[in-house]
Amino acid sequence: MDCIFCKIARGEIPSEEVYSDEKIFAFRDINPQAPVHILVIPRDHIESCDKINAENSDSVRAVFEAIPKIAAKAGLSGGYRVISNVGEDGCQSVKHMHFHVLGGKKLPENMG
Ligand code: AMP
Ligand code: ZN
């Protein structure tokens, strides 16, 4: 499958790795929207949050168990924001479910 985030998780496309284990991969966003902007993805290809189900939700659990470790490693002790864009109206540009971890400053209150 020609999915850029599957390729990044497999190391076929270079990225700035932040965290990796058997289920998930985290790397710096190429176009950061905050001083810290990390993308956390499951290694399994799941299109978006809208495709989460009982068969694949282990990957989602792994993502959320890793986020506190990733945030601590990135120095986000003051807090952070986790966002996942879904589909057309959510402005999802990469169709492999990913969670943006944003922080490193006081973030704007408005989320659109
Ligand atoms: P979204 O718009 O929620 O689908 O987010 C996709 C994100 O992936 C954007 O913030 C992009 O900057 C980021 N992105 C796209 N290609 C790469 C890449 N090769 N390495 C790192 N981040 C990327
Ligand atoms: Zn993929």
C-alpha cells in the first residue's frame, strides 16, 4: 500500500523519530504548528479515528499509553494538546490515523 505514514513507520522514508515500540511510532511533524509538534501513529494502517473498532483498538490503546512518555521526553510538563483530524471536514490530509501532540507554549483556546 502506498501510504506515507506506513513507510515512515517502516523506516522507508526518513523522519525525526521521537519514540518507537512494536505497536506505535512517533516522529516530529515536518511543518510544526507549535514549538513541539509530534505525530504519534500506530504501525498498523488504520485510516482514521472513524475506523476504530474492537479488532484494531489495541493500537489505539498503545498510542495513548505512549503519549505520557512521549510528552515527558519532549519536556511538555506544562501540558499539551492531542488532536486527530478525521476526514474531509476534519481536514485530514494523511489517511493513516495519527495523533498530533502539540505544546511547548500556551496554546490558543480556539480550536475552530
Ligand atoms: P493532518 O492534516 O491531520 O492529516 O496532518 C498531517 C500532518 O502530517 C501535517 O501536520 C504534516 O505537516 C505532516 N506530515 C506530512 N508529511 C510528513 C513527513 N514526511 N514527515 C513528518 N510530518 C509529515
Ligand atoms: Zn498507512
